[in-house]
Amino acid sequence: MSVDPALVLGGLVVGFVVGLTGMGGGALMTPMLIFVFKVDPLMAVSSDVVASLFMKPAGAIVHLRRRTVNLRLVGWLCLGSVPAAFSGVLLLRVLPFGDGFDDAVKVVLGVALLLASAGLVVRAVLGMTQRRTALGEGPAAPSQADVVVRPVPTVVLGATAGLLVGMTSVGAGSIVIVILLLMYPALKASQVVGTDLVQAIPLVAAASLGHLLYGDFSLGLTTSLLIGAIPGAWFGAHVSSRAPGGVIRRALAILLLASGLRLIGVPIGWVAAAAVAALVLGNLLWIAVRRRFSSSLPGSPRAAPLDRPVTKDGGTP
């Protein structure tokens, strides 16, 4: 069994994105294997799912230690998603779903991802005005958000996510991130990422079992990916568990935008261009909005740096 350095580098990049945002495994790794490394689609999906089983715990452990995980949400999500993920693989084999079903699911999810990306921007603006600060959420705090967990809807949505993961090549992170953002807006960005990473472990384990039994898993391919993906996920999780909420939110918004465009069928070149434009123009626009908002706050000095907190006496630490 030989190790491919290019696959190791690709796994490192994808692992970092997964650790940073909680999503991106299925949205990035499977297309990378198919279009860049010319891997058979079934082998790419199976190897990607199995690789995620070992990659996600590297990031999940970091978030558990930082206490940026809502364990109640994890439990209710897994109650629905774990049996549904394995069942999805079985249903894919026994029922005559064609490519049309997979394409329809991807289009629906793509639209949901685009709406979620727009929702993150709206949430950032509302957070700025409601908290009366240009810094939004501020640094990630090592505590759980005070949210009211709704068991039945969470189990149902977890089951839906698990079923889709088992039946399609769509990643678990993309689906559950959208669910968490819509159902629990009180969760901070770091807690959304941490909760998603932890709940994805048993979900992916169930889907991996199905792919090991019925898929086209490649040990050599998966090993090369994991050599890079595990340290990448670990480092990305350290960044996301400590970074200000705005930084994580921006990374999530761009990745949701790119994933949504790709899922609805936009060519990869246009997707890359849109992501770069969102990164550059979006940040410039956000700086302008923050500067305008900061200058309008009572008692706020116009010259105060926007990327550092302002102390009570008007200075910066």
C-alpha cells in the first residue's frame, strides 16, 4: 500500500475546512476525488464516508475539551440520524431510485444552503444592532448556549439528515449545519461547529458500515486522505473553538455559498469565482458596515480599531 502525497495534501486542506466549519467533507472531498484525482464516483463516496469516520473525531475532541458542544442536541440528533443513515444505504440498494432522485435532493439542499448562507449574513447584522457592538458575538466562550432543545423536531430532522447521507453523496455536515442554524439561532458559531462535529461521528459510523458492506471502499486511498485530514481537522477545530464568532460565521457563509452553488449545478469555475468574490468583496463591505455602525454608537471614538475590543475608558487593550 503506497501513500500518495497529493492525496495527503488534499486531505489536509479538506480536514482543516471540516475542523473549522463542521462541514465540507462531502462537499469538498468527494468532488476533489472525482474531478481532480479521477477516482470512480462510487469509490470516492465510499472512501470519503469512511475517511470522515476517523477525521471528525480529531476536531470533535478539541470542541469537547473547550466545552463548545451542546450534548443534549447531539443525543437527540443521533437518536434519529444513526438508524436512518444505515437504512439509507440499504434503501439505495433495494429501491429503484435513479439519478433523478439524487439530483433532486441535491438541488433542494443546494437552495437550502444558499438560504442558510444569506441567513448568516442577516444574523450578523441583527447581532450587531441588538448587542450594540461592531464586534458581533465576540470571542468564543467555553460554555454552552442557553437554548431550549425541542426533542421531537430534532429527532425527525436528524433522521432526515441521516437518511439523505446514507442515500446520497451529500455530506452530513452540510445538512445538520443548516438544521442547527434554522432551529437553534441562539447557538454561537463555535457551538454550531462543535455540536455538528460530535453528532456526525455516530452518524458517519452508521453510514460507513453500510458503505463497507455494500460500497467500493479503497484502503489505500482512504489512508492517504487520513494522513493529511486528521491533523488538518485537529488544527481547524482549534481555530474554530477559539476564534471570534464573526470569523467562523464568515467561513461558514462562504462555504455554504460555494456548496449550494455546486449542488444546484453551477460549474466549478463559477463556484470558485463566486467564493473568491464573496471573500474579498464581502469582507470589504462588512468592514464598511462595521465602521459606519461604530461611528454611530454614542461615545464611541471614530478612530478606535474595529478588530479589537474597546475598553470602558474608550481605549483599546
